[in-house]
Amino acid sequence: MSHVFPRHNLSAPPKAVRGEGCYLYDEAGKQYFDGSGGAAVSCLGHGDPEIIQAIQDQAAQLAYAHTGFFTSAPAEELADLLISEAPGDLDRVYFVSGGSEAVESALKLARQYFLEIGQPQRRHIIARRQSYHGNTLGALATGGNAWRRAQFEPILMDVSHVAPCYEYVDRRSDESPFDYGQRVAQELEDEILRLGEDSVIAFVAEPVVGATMGAVPAVDGYFKRIREICDRYGVLLILDEVMCGMGRVGHLFACDAEGVAPDILCIAKGLGAGYQPIGAMLCSSRIYDAISAGSGFFQHGHTYLGHPVACATSLAVLKALKDRNLIPRVREQGEKLDMALRDRFGQHPHIGDIRGRGLFRGMEFVRDRDGKTPFAPSDNVAARFKKAAFEAGLVCYPMSGTRDGNLGDHVLLAPPFIISDDQIEEVVDKLETAVQAVVA
């Protein structure tokens, strides 16, 4: 009997014993294509010898040194490399152990920033419905997924939620994509004014919405309007690139595709490529300098901040992304994956939308394609699809509640950046097997 506390108490998962390239293997020898990179994590695939060597070398030299006493060479070099590529005036990097920690750190830093500059009245956070920012209490409160939040509502802080930029469902027939984006962005300004124009700390958003909606990018112009609104009212823009960043959508930083820069940016997942748990919060020089000129101390911290082995691993991952030209490859293979999905499912009666950027793609299931009508929650489409795909040898990321936390189902794909043309066909074939099993 296992003493591990699993994700689902009533079903025991198979035991993974080996990873090689784009594949995972269980103890029975069955091969699975890692079509979601776990949760958009394994960008380099499994068993990469350069990354493994970097882990071994750093562990042999210095495994751990608490950041209350020391910095380390891997942390310094990794921060320098990230900032050299970062958008806008992002200037400092705060290394944590994952995405939820990065978002928690961003929220606390944003609040402390306004205390340091003499605006203690700023107390409100605004985010978007159907967003996901992590599972710790602050990150969960900021996220807008009703199902994930429901049982914890009494202990969550109060966060306002405005509309997502979800063109497939919400754009009116008489609107252009640009006009639609401007309309939903206006909800941010309206909410700032409702709360009090000098009372909002930050607006938090994913450049491409991942887990809860299935690779939904914003329409052109949306984030530029969001940036303008934040600047008008002195609100910090926090972008959560935990899932969509680090090359996943064809840019090292996903916001580069939008032509905007945040005040605070959160990354994780692909930052360590699954070889070590690591995340990071990047902040602007303006925010860092305000702390330095004030208290001189960010009142926050975790035991494994700036872990040397994790930072050395991430440094090797970033160098691999650059030296192997993998980010241009993401754009190239992402277009091929999109084309293959559209060729196979573009007219399928129960696939309503195919969307995404780079190697971050989603398909939304519908009962009625013309009316965009979702399946009933009782149909359990996402859960059944996950099981059928897994039986076919495909690890993917189906989710329910796409529309509002209750209605709607989608599947998210985030394969390793090393995916080949033949493997794209393999993924699509296995997806088709699962689609036929569930919604034929």
C-alpha cells in the first residue's frame, strides 16, 4: 500500500520510471508521448545530458546556501541572462521554487511598493475571470476560476475580476476583433473607477491563458490598452507567464508578442524544464529602487530562494534554448502543429475552436459547433478525454469549466520544443483516437 498522498484518492496512477526525449515510460514498459510537457514544463524533453551534467556539477560544488547569508554564482549569472533578455525596464530577479510562489511574491511586492512610496490606501487587486495564477491562498484568490476557488472562498482575500479576452465566445458578430478587445479592456478602467482611482495596487493577467481556458491569446491591441489604463491610474501591471513564458509561445517572454512590458513578471515551469523546481519574479528598477530608498528590505522570503542547483539548472536550460535555436523552432513547429490540428479537426462537429501560439495550443469541445454550445458538465468530457488519450499513449491536459468554471471543456497541448514532424502526426493521431472514443 502506498503512503503517498495522490492528486486523486480513488485512482492510483501508474509509476513513471524513465523519460527519454518526448516520451515517458511506466513500470510496465508502456510508452507515452508527453504532449503537454506535464503542465507546460518539460520544454527540452526528458534525459537531456547537458542539463543533467549541470545539475551534477553544481551539486558537487555547492548544493545549498541560504540567501539570508549568501548569494551564489549560478543565481547571479542566471539573473544577468534573464534581465539581458527581459522587456522594458525589468531589472531585478527574485528566485523562488515555482509559479505559485512567484505570484505570491509579486502580490506582496506590489503592496509593499505603494507603502514605500507613501500610498498606503492602495489595497485592491484586479484580475480576470477564468484565469489561473496558482494554488496558494493569495494566488488562488487572484485567479478567477470559480471551481478551484469555491470551497476556499471564506479564507480568500477579496479580489475583483473583470472579463477575460475570450474572442471565440464573447466577441459580438458586429464587432471587429480590435473593437472587441478595446471593449473588454475598458472593464479594467471601469473597475478601477468603481473601486477608487487611487486605491488599486495591480492588475494581474496571463498573456496567453493556459490551464483554465486552453491556450487563449488576446486579440491585437488588448494588452496595449491595458497598459495605457494601468499607466493612467498608477496601477502596476503584473503579467503571469508561469505557463506561457520561457519560449513556449515562440518568444522567450510571452508579452513580447503583445508589444508591452509589465512592471512585475512571473515565470516558472519551462524555466527549469522539469529538471529542478524553480520560478522567478522579475520587477522593474522603479519598484526595486523604491524599496532600496525606503525600508531597504522586502518583507518576504522562502527557504529555497535562489537555490544554487536550481539556478544552475535553469541557466543551462536558458543557454540550451538560445544555443540550440529552440525558440525559432517553437514558432516553426507550432505552426505545423496548428496546421495539423486544423487539417484533422477544423471541421469536426464537436471541436469548436482551435487556438494558441507557438507550441501552446488548445482545442475546445462543443456539443453544437454552429451554436458553440458546450457539453453538459454531467457528460464529463474532459475527464473521459484524458483517460482515452492516456490509454492511447498520450499525456495531454484536458480541463472542464472552460467557459465559467462549470460549463465547457478543452484540451491543452504543450509538447517539448524538440518535437519532430513525425511526432506531430503521432500526437494528432492519438488525439483523434481519444476524440472518437469520447465525442464521436
